[in-house]
Amino acid sequence: DCELPVPETELTKAAQKIQYALKAFPDADLEVLAELVDALEKRRS
């Protein structure tokens, strides 16, 4: 059982954003969406 570097709530939020992005862009690659979400998070902070 490995420890997660991020709190689970953060992971859940990220997962929800990726799911939302998947609904918005169903043809997009999951890795691309994950990078997109990650980039948006970095821009906000």
C-alpha cells in the first residue's frame, strides 16, 4: 500500500475535472485531458 503524495480530496477533484473534460471532449485522449487539467491548475495557482 503506497502513500499518495496528494490528499485524496485533491485527487477526487482532479478526477472529477477529468471526467467533466471527457464529457466535453469525448474523443480526446485521457493523457491529453489530464495534462490540460494539470496545466489549468498550475495557471490558477
